[in-house]
Amino acid sequence: MSHAVIDSAPSIPPDAPVRVGIVDDHESVRLGLQAACENAGYEVLFASATAQGLVDGLAGRTCDVIVLDLSLGDGSLVTDNVHLAATTGSAVLVHSIADRVASVREALAAGAAGVIPKSSPTTTVMAAVASVARGDVLNNLEWASAIDADRDFAKAQLGRRERDVLHLYASGLPLKMVAMQLGIAHSTAREYLDRIRVKYVEVGRPAPTKVDLLRRAVEDGILPGLDATEADRGV
């Protein structure tokens, strides 16, 4: 089953190339990713060994996706790098060694759109870049493993009606339609949604946007996982 995200997703014209930024402290990886992106028809705006170097190099330009390695040679922190990349207005795709579960979990908690292992085939990495660029939630085994391995990953304690609201809203329905389908007032549906967001903040997993709420719903099993092949593009 596919779920469309209506808002909070980048709007990319069909004929526009996906704009990519690359952060990896290994030159061979940077060059390889850049070549793969260009072969796929994407536009690499800048590549750097550090997150700060990328932001400086972009000079105000916005990527659709920043492909970010987790462990960089400058000693920077995962959360800081994800936040720094996100300040450019770009979605963040983690590209790292799959067994770094704690770091992957930290990146996802910081707002990364997904994770793709460095061991993945190039075509899989490029498909993930395109999926994240569309605003889709990239849910895969690496994401699930990072969550399952972390005992501190606390689920928000949502009531039945709150789960119903989140399920419908994160699936793509406008809040007005959610209210109609559940037979409640629009203002009541809004109150449930506000309460849901507060509960996620309380467990350290804020969800300020609709895409974030979709991600939380997938993480907590309220919605089935999406992948690059079955997630619909938001409109």
C-alpha cells in the first residue's frame, strides 16, 4: 500500500535534475558518488570532506539531497552534521557502513530522511537519492535495525484516537478529511494532532512537519514501511 505526503516535501519539476551535495572524508568515495550521480542525470552542486565545507561551498544554493557520511575525519558529531546539512534546506541521506547502528540511530533522530549502506549497489544508492529528493520516507532494513537495537528508542504513548488521526493524516489525507472520516470536528482533529506532536517531543523525537509525522508513524508501526519503489510522490 502506498501513502502520499501532501505537504512539506520538496517540489521538483519533472524535467529538473536532482541537485545533490556530498559529504565524505574519503576522496575516492566522493569522486565515486559524484560520478554515479552525474551518470544518473543528477547535478552535483558541491562535494566536501566536511559538513561545514559543504555549507560554505554551496554559498546559499540549495540541494534536494545531501548524501552524508556519518564518521568524518574532523571529529564532528553526527547530530551536528545532520543539523548543519539541514540548515541549507536540503534533505539528508546517510551513506555509511551498516554496522554503525548507534550512529545511524542518532542521525535518524536528528532528522535524516533515511540511511543507505555503503555496501549497496550504485543503482540502489541512486534510487534512494531520487526517493529522498521527492520527499519520500526511505524506510529499509538499516533503519529498522537501528531502531530495534536501541532500547532507548521510546515510542510515544498515543491513545487510540490519536493513533487513528496520525494514521490517516500521515497517510496523506488533509486534516479536514481526517476529521470527516473519523466523525469529529476539524478543531478536535487539530487538537489531537497538536497533542501527538507534544508527545513525540516528550520522548525526544520531535515531528514538526508532515513528513516527520509520516516517519514517526512508520517507526512506531502505525503505518507499514515505505521504500523507494512503493512510496508515492507528494503533490
